[in-house]
Amino acid sequence: MGKRLSKIYTRTGDDGSTGLGDGSRTAKDSRRVAAYGTTDELNSVIGLLLAHDVPEDVKAVLNEIQHHLFDLGGELCIPGFQSIQESHVQWLERTLDHFNEPLPALEDFILPGGSQAAATCHLARTVCRRAERHVVTLQRDEEEQVPPFSMTYLNRLSDLLFVMARVISRANGGAEVLWQKQRPTIDPGAL
């Protein structure tokens, strides 16, 4: 293992800047920091999801994804560095197909919910979409290119998290909450 962190605070960020993995400094609210910071947030939400009762196969996949996200955060923190490969995207696609195949076809939109674990998985999905948007912005606005598979990885991951929310909901005995276009209006006075 490389350097050990023996001192957590350095005071170098007190001026609103932070160090990147290549030793350069940038503003804490820069596009790059937003991209890897939201990726870190996603990793934390997946950690929260893992604190719930989820099936063992889902748990194993989420643990692997946490490692991928740590690598992706490093990739985004070090300009010009690439860690996520096409093989990571292909792994997500195979995993997605595996979990989606036994599920019934969708005929309606699903509202986030179903069980605590499923709702947390939906939260992870939405944070993943936000991380993807930040990477898209970084790709568009930075002079240097973002490595080629970052956006694709996050795009596939959000799809997988949607499918996993469906799997978790069923495993926990919860029902999916379907969006209803034609629904009666609730009268607050009748509650």
C-alpha cells in the first residue's frame, strides 16, 4: 500500500481549493470535483443500500460496483488517467441482462419505493444519473478529454440500479409502486 494518512486535516483547502491526484490544485466547486465528488456520493449511497437486507447475489455485485466507483473517482480526480475500461461496461451489461431476464416486462412507469432497500436503490440510481450529468458537463467543457468509458459506465450503472431495485423489491416481498396516469384526486378533507 502507498502512503498512509496519519493526519486527516491539512488546512490546504481552507482557501476553497483542493488537490487533484496529479498534484495540481483546483476550486472545490470545479466541474471535475463535482464529477468525482458525486461519484463518491453514489458510492456512499450504495454503501447505505448494502446496510439493508438485500439478496446475496445483489450484495456481491454492489460490492464489486463500489470498487469500480472508487476507481472511477480516481480516474476523474487525475486528469488524463484512465481506469474504467470497456470490459467494465461489458460486465455491467452482462450483469444487467442476468438480473433483468426473469423480471416481468414493464407496462407502466415505476415510482421509487417498494421497500426501504428498493427505495435506497432508486436513490442510488438518481445519484448515478447526477454523476453522469456532471461527467457529461466535464467532457463538454474541459479542454482535455474525459476517458472514453466514464459516461458509458455510469449510464449502464443507472440502468442496472433500476433493475436491481425491482429485484430487491420482489426479494423483500414488497410490491412495485406503479405510476397511474388516471387516478382519483385525493380530497384532503376526507383524510
